[in-house]
Amino acid sequence: MKLHRSSVLICLSLILTSALNAWAAPARYYYQFKIYHFKDATQEGRLDTYLQNAYLPALHKAGVKNVGVFKPIKQDSLDRKIYVFIPYPTWDALESTDQKILKDQAYLNAGKDYIEAAYNNPPYTRIETIITRAFINAPEPNLPNLTGKKADRVYELRSYEGATEKLHASKVKMFNVGDEMAIFKKYDMNGVFYSEVIAGVHMPNLMYMTTYNTKQDNVDKWKQFGSDPQFVALGKMPEYQHNVSKGESFFLYPADYSDF
């Protein structure tokens, strides 16, 4: 009987500990990237009008804050893009918001050209969607502390793919347990978010964004980062070897109507 009571107490203790840990841990954001691919200036203008006058106002009304709209500093002439970054505090918000704004008459009116576009006159060629979840040690997005002119700013979106799930997990660990993110903070690289991709074409993968007043600011700070003793030491640790099979950088600038 005593053994039974002891087991019950242990189980209750474990349940309570788990509940307290869950309560204490900050909620982790989900990030959605909508990447609009378009072919010409006419489609770009229609997308800008829709995003500025309809979609962003509707998201704000639905409680979604700090929506970023970005364009590549150097567009691919054959595949032009607009990146829309949408931070959701919960999975439920990510799932329900687009359905919610379809009931917003102001959105429907302002976005009519986009919403009711004809099949032979679309405002884009396709939409690419990526869903990520914030890292444990960076559970929510941050607005960058930039002082330069908006037109001169550089928003660098980075993507790190891993050859296997295990190696990818090593790179995620390097950011969190190895505290690689602290090095970004050390050099004021203005990290907007750090996250793991949970749905997208390129997986296993992580994505994050840092920001700079100018391109030269970007170059200078990455040089400092690369020679930082903490980063050099992390790179030599056996557990972090070969954990990025493909790294990509996308240099973007914010649209005039972007929230940041």
C-alpha cells in the first residue's frame, strides 16, 4: 500500500512539474512567409495596392501586428518576388486569420481587384508559402532598432539546410544551447526572428532574419561575427560539424508600407 501511495505521489509530482514548466515557458510564435512570384511591373503594382490597402489593414484589424513586406534588392528579371512576413502568436491564429478577414467587408472592398481577378489576368504567377516556428530561446519576433533611411536598409533572410534531420537538429542546438544568437546581439545585428521550418520546399531547414542600416553595415558586422572568439570556438566543437549542407542569403529591403 505504501508503494502504491509513493507511486501516486511521484506521478502527481511529475504532472505538476510538467504543468509548471509549460506555464513558465513563453509561447513560441509561428511565422508565415507568403512569397508572391510575379512577372512584370503591372502585377507588382496590383500586389502593392492589395497588400497596402487591403491585406495589411485587415491583418491589423484581426490582431496580427508587425507584418513585414520586403522586396529583393536585386530582382530576378524572370522570377520577381515580394516577401510577406506574418507573425502569429499561436497556431490557431495562423489557421483562422485568413478565414476571419474574408468576413471583413472593408477588406473585400479594398482588395476587390486582387480577390476577384480574372483567370487570364492574375495579379501574380504563384504564391509560395513557408511556415516556421520560433526557437525556444527566441520565442517571439523583435522590431529592429535601425536609424538609417528605410530605402537604404538591408534585411538579410538566411536559410540553412541540413543534410539529415540529425545534423539539422545540431544546427538548431548551436543557435539555442550554443547560444549563437548571443553573438548576433553582441554586434547589434538586429535579429527579427530565429526559427525552424516546419513546412516548406527546403527541409530540414532553419530560417532567421537580421537587419542593417546599410549594405556596408551588413558587411562590417558579418566580418566581426565571423572572427568572434565564441563563434570560432563553436565552429570547432565536434557536435556542430557539418550541420549546414546549404546556406542561402536573401538581401531584401522593406516596402514603404511595411510595418518595419
